[in-house]
Amino acid sequence: MDNEQLTALKKYGHFNSTHEVYGVLMEEVAEFFQIVMEKPGTKNKSERMAKELDQIRAVAERAKNELLNNKIKHV
């Protein structure tokens, strides 16, 4: 598990359901979109977008692992 995955685990804990996974992913995507919508040339925009994409990836990978290990309910 990488640093972003550990951070996501600390922030959200283990997922309880696929609906929760969806909600967390949508929250991370919304944070990415907020940065996308900022004016061009905004300070550190590319770096901040890259960080949000890392967070999306980390949540998705952790969810995939928990799903494949039957730790998430299918609802």
C-alpha cells in the first residue's frame, strides 16, 4: 500500500459498501474538477490536479483490493 492509499485509509477507513466507494470517488473527482475550473495560470494548478488524480487512483486501488478480498458489501 502506498502513501496515498494509507492516507485514504486513515481518512475514510475501510469501505462498508460499493455505494460508499462511489461516494468517496465522486468526492475526490469533485475536488479535481474544482481545480480544473480555476483560471489558467493559477498557482500550482498542474501539481494540485496531479495530487488529486493520485488520490483518485489510491481510493480506486484500495477499493479494488477490498472488493476482490470480499471486504466490501455489494449493495
